[in-house]
Amino acid sequence: MDLRSLTIATVRQGLLARTFSAVELTREALRFAEAENSSTNAYLRFSPERALHTAARVDERIARGEDPGPLAGVPVAVKDVILTEGVRTTCGSRLLADYIPPYDATAITRLEQAGGVILGKTNCDEFAMGSSNENSAFGPVRNPLDPHRVPGGSSGGSAAALAQGTASLALGSDTGGSVRQPASFCGVVGVTPTYGRVSRYGLTAFASSLDHIGPMARTVRDAAILLGVIAGRDPLDATSAEAPVPDYTKALDGNVNGLKLGLPREYLKDLTSETGDLISAGVETLRRLGCEVRDISLPATGYAVACYYIIATAEASSNLARYDGVRYTFRSRASGTLSGMYRNTRGEGFGAECKRRIMLGTYVLSKGYYDAYYLKAQKVRALIARDFARAFTEVDAIVAPVSPFPAFKLGEKVDDPLQMYLSDIYTITGDLAGIPCMSVPCGKTAAGLPVGLQILARHFDEPNMFRLADAFERAGPIN
Amino acid sequence: MKLTEQEVRYVAGLANLSLTDAEVHKFQADLDEILGHIDRLNEIDTAGVEPMAQVLYPAADTATWRDDREVPPLGTGTALANAPQPGAGYFKVPKVIER
């Protein structure tokens, strides 16, 4: 059994044929992941007790002749911004270094009920703010395909664990591309579902009008199955949608003949030549499969980064106000007065990127600037959403790059925050519009660095998004 | 510079964030550059556009009614378990009012 290539289906076969038990597989997966972790720093910690407990429950169900659940025994990595009861959850921040959540996120509850085995918590940019995983208080993650390069961010640990083979499924979170961009950089599948499709109860809030929990996997089918498990209405999250959850695997029929795809010209301007060539080849593949590809325009795209970094930081400055030294583990020693406790706790606890975003968000919301920045950005957001709505009257889905370039070197962009923000250009639009979008592997550069193809679809049209991604995956790698 | 050092210190005060002098200067330069990029929003005409505060799709999909049913709360002990300084069933903080 090669742990690196396990899928939901192969684990299920092995369990039902009694080739191995869930407990045996979990022990082996934990041993492998712990041994491999030092080369990437993908996991911040493992949760063996919890993993073995879930695995034992799966084995009991099988012994009783019951269905062990759609994720039975599958090793899962969970980004450390998603709460796990009794298992330390740090959000990659010094502020929460000792925080032990008193409850589980709804996605965690559903994942374990389906038999998924959580091996541990994965590294990420602090409070999910970053595009390289270099903003973690617990050290950067290295890309398993090239240890001198970043895995992308902010769900860098989850993507790296999948690429390294130390997990078969993962959960990430996406506010501006934090699932899709690391999936693209590490050559795995990453899905940002429709806003409201997956409950955010227990996801540490960054920017509430943009935050998503997203499934990550090595195959489109596995990502689709995982989304089916975690999606659906949750009374504990008022923004979770009532819409029924379809069986996404039914869409994986390989038939994309006649689907109309839009290729937005604004997304092809600033690509490196290798990324551009791979995306062109990917589009050719879809055409060969019978899709009708046409040029489209999403004219507000050039304003998306500016719009996003107002809205996301404004919401973050509000959401992160709760880390004040009163409730969440860390309090500065220099806390002689109440206001001093607030200021010093936050000054010592937050890393540079969080402080920068809190400052920007506070500034754009401050007296005299609110209308010029925040209100203006909300109007531009409406125009970005309108661009997509108009495009979707003509096409069934949109294809685009995920990132202008493949994984960059550690330290390469860390001193230039604006350049780092601008690299999110192709992913933040989907979050602003709230539409489902995903990254699917689209070949590798000459240096062996993966490039992802992005597929974006109408609200709640995950089935067509998965149908395209699955057909694309089956067509085989691009050389 | 769009942003003075004094403004940076004022915003840090609003955000309850103690910053070193080095951080003040770094953020002044960073925010200045980012706000320079953000200025491009002035190019786009948004007259008559409704601001989008939340992702919108048909109301049937976002109905937020739920049954008004009691559920057990976390309980004081659990809620206080992560507090840096719990005491007598409360979160303790430094003295707020001097006698």
C-alpha cells in the first residue's frame, strides 16, 4: 500500500476487503506523516488520539456490517484555522499558540461522522492572511516539489500535505484564493465552493463576507465527495444556504461536449510565458473534449485587487478586534492598565502582515475615509459580480489561470506587500462574486513546477464545475 | 506621502495596536504604496450602483429562519478555559477605575 497515492475509493476497497483495518491504516499514516513532516513543516501538530478513536469507530461499523461512511478511514489534514475540540488550534498565530477550542467546526463534525480520520492540523499564514505561507508564526512551509519554493498560501500546509502524500484529503479556507493558489502551486485539486455552501461555524473569521471552507484533494472525484460531505445548511451559520446538496459524483460523467466556456481576456495579460502556454494547452484540451470556447471580457477585473484589499482588511480589522488579551490565551506581561493590555497584547501577539491589514482596514473605515474607500469598494464589488452574471448568460463556465506564475522562491516577495497582493488578481474575483471556483492541475513547467487551471461557474453550479475538472483530469497531463 | 506619521500613529491607536517606531515607519511606507494602488478605484464610474455588502442569490437559498429552540450553552468553566486570567466565574482584567 502506497500512502502517497491513496484515494477515498482505494481506502474503502482495502477496508471492505479486510486488507487492512482503519486503525492499522491510521497508525501507518501517522507514522509516515510524522517522519516526512520535517522536510516541509506542513503539519503544525498531529492528533493521534482523536485519529485512532475515529478509526476505531470505522472498524466497529465495518465489523457490524454497517456502511462505514463515504470517507471511511481516509487520512485528512485540517488547516489550523478550523476549530477542533480539544485539539490545539493556533491560526498560525503566536496569539493563539495555546488555544484549545471548546467545540468542533460543523465541517469537522460532518467529516468525522462520514468516517474521515483527522491526522492533524496544518500550517498556514497567520489568520489565513498571505499568499506564501511565510506569515506563519511557526515557520514557513516548504513546497514538496521544490524545498526552496513556497507552497502558496494561505492553506499552504494542507496543499503541501496532499502533494507530499501525508494526507489523502484536506480542508483549507479561502477568502481571496487561499485554497486555489496553494493547490495550483503544489499540483493538487482545491475547491472554493459557492459562498454559503459550506457552514463556517467554527472557522476562525477573517473577512466574513468572503470566507469559505474549501475541500482539497489529489483527484477531482475525491474533492467532489468531500464537498458533498461538508456542504449543506447549518442552523449554527446563518449565512449557510438552504439549497439542497446534490450528489456531485453524478456530474463526473466525462461528458462536456457542447458546454460553452468563456476565456476572459483580462486574465491572460500578465502571465509568465510558461504559465500562459500551459493554460493555452489546457484550453485546447477542453476544446478537443467538445467544449465551445469563446473570448469574453470581465472589464472590472483590473479593480479587483484594490476592491478586495479594502473590503477584506476592513472586515478583518473588525473580526480581529476580539484578540484583546481577555479571552484567548495570550496576554502581554505589560498589562498594567486595561488599554495598555489591549495595545500591548495585540502589538506583541500579531505578526507583521496581520498588523498591516488591521492598520489598512482601520484606516479605510475611519472617519472621513469610509465613503471614499469602503463604500466605493462595495460598489466596485457589485460591478465585479455583475461582470460574472453577464458572462454567465453567454457561457456555462469560465476558464482562467489561478496565478500569474508558478511557486516562487521563499523570501522572494516577502518584503513587497503590494506585489504579493497583486499576485492574487485571478483568484479574488471569484470570492468577491461568491461563485464556485476551483484549481485543477494543468501540467508542469520545465523546472517541474505545477500550474493550475481555474474553473469558475454560476452560483451553486458545482456540478458543471466538477464535470469539467473531472473530464480535464481524465484527458491526462499536459506536456 | 498620502499618509503622515501622525496619521499612522492615530490609526494604530484606533486599532488598539502598540507599534514600535520602526513599525510605524514601515507601515507608513507600505500603506502609502497600497493606498496609491487603491486610488485607481477613482477611475471607475459607480454612479447609481448599489453597494454589495453580502453575496446575493435568490432568497429561497438564503432563508435564515430556524426553530427558536433552547440548546445547552458551553457553560462557564468551558468558556473560561482559554482565558489568560479567569477568576470566580469571570474574565479578569486590570483595574479599570482608580479609587
